[in-house]
Amino acid sequence: MIARCDISPDQELTIDYATHTGVESWSMVCHCDTLLCRRVVTGHDWRLSRLQAAYGTHWTPPLLERITGGPPHQPPAPPRAG
């Protein structure tokens, strides 16, 4: 897991499950009570353009592949010593 900003020791963390699941039949009621809460998280939320804009490339590789229409960019492998 990668944080998108600095985290203070007493800060509560939240995660948007939409960035991790693409199971179309899955949904859950959310009780996070943040200002941006959608109240229901579903397995097709990855399709929402506002979430794609907000999270950029911060999706699991399979969902990022669905969003971009191709495999995630892989950095080149480091040269082998030899």
C-alpha cells in the first residue's frame, strides 16, 4: 500500500475499495462519513470518470488495465551485472 500524502501518527486512514475490486456483482454500504463518501461502493465504480481523475494511476494493476485499455506501464528492468 502506498500513501498519497504524509500521514501523522494520530491520523485515521481510509481506503476506497473501488480502487481494489472490479467484481461487478460486489457492493457494500460505506460508513466512513467523509464529505466525499458515495455511501455505496460497487465493483463497477472504477468506471466513474470522477474517480479515475481523482486517483490517476492509483489503482490495482488489473483495474488500471481496464481503465487504460492496456497493461500498466512497467519500468524497464535494471541492467544485469555481468
